[in-house]
Amino acid sequence: MYEVPRQDARPGCRDVWVITLAVFAIILPIVGVVIAILGALTATFVLFTIHPALALIPIVVVAAVIFAFARWERERFKPPGL
């Protein structure tokens, strides 16, 4: 026999928001990293056209960010007993 679905059994607006936030929480950091890499590459090329020594500025900034991230990760996931 056919039963009419209950009102509260259907997905609502809150479910859509939760799924949307979960997807954006995964995608936005990746998109941010890609945009940062493209910006660093663009800055490197633009500064290289001005003077070759200026191209080292974005390279040093990227190296410093990677170094800081590595130190942060090392402290965050320190093995037990150390």
C-alpha cells in the first residue's frame, strides 16, 4: 500500500547547507593554494623582467612559507615520547 512520505523525512534546506559547507571546506583550501602558486609564479616573472635579482623575492617568500609550514607540522604531529 502507498504511504505518503512524512514532512520531516524529506531533505530540507539545512541538509543542503551542510553538504555545501562540507564541499567548500574541502575545495577552498586547494583553490587558495593554486591561486597562491599562480600569484608567486606571476610575481617571479614580472620581477624577473624588471631585474633578475628581484626574482629571488617571491622564491624566498615561498621557501619561508614552506619552512614555516614544515615546522608547524612537526610540532603539531610530534611523536609520543619526545
